[in-house]
Amino acid sequence: MRICSITHHQVINNPRLFREADALSNAGHDVRVIAVRQIAAQSELDRDLASRRSWRLHTINLEPPAWTWFYTGIRRKLATKMWRQIGGGGRLAGYAYTRTFSETVGQILSEPVDLIIAHTQPMLAPAFYAAKQAECLWGFDCEDILSEEYGEGIQDARHQELVRTLEDQFIPQADYVTCASLPYAGWIRENYDTEAVVVRNVPSLADAPSKLEFEFGSSRSYLSLHWFSQSIGPLRGIEDAVRALPHVMIPVHLHLRGTLLPGYAPKLCQLISEMGVSDRVFFHERIEPDGLIRSAAQHDVGLALMQPCCLNHQLAVPNKIFAYMMAGLAVLATDTEGHRSVANEAPEAILTYEPGNHLQLAQRINAFSDRELLRRVRESAFRFARSCFNWEKEQRIVLETIAKLDTVQRRKVRKNRGPVPRSVAVRSSTEP
């Protein structure tokens, strides 16, 4: 099958996409990936990554001051203004939300295609319209519920309505939907009467260390806490960990890995100073996804501090939980619905605490003064990662989902199918 996987991110920032592309390509499919170029250093990493894969990478240049960067920015602003003033269907909404709408559709249609896979909501409209023109199948990988994401505008009703318009009109149209957590699947079923296949954000067994090392009490004299993300910023729960440190009765270090956002740095550094823990908090630069497990394996405990500031955060299961487990770390996580869905499957590997309750978090950390407990929790996490939470297992779900698609039949259905917006949604037009 000729498959085109599309994203509005740089490839290096989307391990879920390139692992999927690896699996499909290794299974014999002809796979293209269409992504963007935004930062020169990351574009170089993208090219290096793709050079070691059997799928092909095509990119749209958004590195300033490229003409495409300038033109697409102006076009999106104008489309957003028009959509807010006159409403309209999915095509105008697509231009308003997706900076590279036309460019992505053009890249998709530049070669014959049997299946388009849209990664995240900005790719919904391009996938739908390209599939309609090519008379091919298309699927949607829902990594987040962006209409319920704080950073996507739940504090801005107009922007939230734009995202909801795209979700409402296009998710029910997809030939299949995958999502990143069980709670996400429930939300999609409830809102769109659509069954989503759960594909977890898990690392590969190839990334796992051969054995557990660097343990508190044996190779080091302090307990090492680890947290990572692409960026170190607000609403990530880092404050919980910093406030907990003065109440931890055993030697402890907190290691934060990611790009420290300039607007957040003064606030975080002030909190660290006020808590008197400057000698216990360490910052590390962001690294490539391929190195995350090796880096995490040097610590004892992984922190998943998701704050329930919005519905998306309550339902999410971030990849860091599975990365910690694959690295053999005990996991301390906030008690959100998403985190609980994994903790229920691996109760011996994940301990939870109430979000914002730094004293309870400190208690959980202090429990690891029992080094035998720490060893058991770490070994349990490592065991669950290797037996349950790994890409070798999850990729089979992807391959089985693609294999079940009846291309000929679905093409015939598509020719006679119209838009199916969610019944509770009020739109100025029912045309996508």
C-alpha cells in the first residue's frame, strides 16, 4: 500500500510518527512522510533520522525568512479573520488552523496514494480534502484532544471553537482513528460515536538497558529524581517537585531535562531559591529521542507531574511514563484519569499523589528510604515495560488496523458519503 503520513511538526519532535512509519515501511508498504522545517538545527536532525530509515521524507520549508514562512503566516491570519467573521465550512477552517494547508495537500497529491495518515488535528482538513481528491483512504492519529487543551485556547473561546469545528466535522469521516490512551478512546466514543484504536506512546525494547544500574544506596549516595520534556515550562507540575524537596528526609537530587523557557525561568529559579534547594536541582539540555532512555536509566525515580488544568491533561498518558518504565525507573505520577489508567495495569510500578499536594509527593519520595522497596518498584516497572508497554507490541496493533482496511469497498462508499458533523454542534454550514 502507498501510504502518506503527514504532520505539522518536525519529524524529530514526533517519535510516534516515525515509529509508525518504520513499522509500516518494514512491513512492505511504500511510506512517505510529509513534515515541516522550522528550525535549521532540527531540520538537520530530521534529515539524519530519515537517512537511516526506509521511508522517504518530504518537507515544507517554514524556516524564516523563507517565502513560504511569510506567505503561509499571512494567509492563515486572513483565513482566521474570515472564519471568525462569516463562519463557513471545513475548508476555510482548515486554512485558518493549518498553516501549510495547501502545501500539504499538494505534497500528498504529488504522488499516487492509497492511504493518508493525519497526525494531530492540524492535519485533519488536509487529509480529508486530499483523500477526497485522490479517492483514497485516510486515518487520523489523535495524540491529544486539542479542543480541550489549555495551550490550544480553552481560555480563548474563538480559537477553541475553531479546533472543535475541525474535530467535529472530520474525525467521524476518518476511515479509522487511533489515539494515545484509553481515556482518549472513551472521549472520542462519547463525542463522535467513533471507536478509536488505542496505540500507546511507548518506546522500543531496543532502547532498554540490559540491566538496572545507578541505584540509590549502591552506586550513589543520593536518590536521583528525573523529569524530562521538550521544554521546561508552566503547568507541568515542576513546582510540586521543587516544593516537595525541603520535606524529603533522604539525600535527593532533582534533574530536569528540556529547554528552559525564557519566560518561565525567573519564576522557577525564584521558587528554587525560596525553597532553599538550589544545591539539589540540576538542569540538562534537551536531547534527541533516541537518547532519552539511556539518559533516564542513570536515575532512580521518574516524575510524571501532569496537572489537571484542562480535560486533555486529565485524560493524557504522556510518553515519559513509558520511557521511565523502559529505563527501569520507579514512577511517581499525579493522580489523573490518564495516569490511573496505566497505574491500574501496573500497580507495582507506579505510585500516585494528588496534583498540587507537594507534602504527599514528599511522603512518596521518602518511602524510597526503604531501598528494598525502591528495588522492587524499579524491577516491576522494567518488567512491565518489556512485557506490555513496548513498541514491538503496539506496532502490531497499527499493522493489524491497516490490514483490516478494505480499500476497494471504502473507496466506493467515500464517493457517495457526505460530511457528518457531530449532532450537538451548531455550525453555520454543514459543508466541510
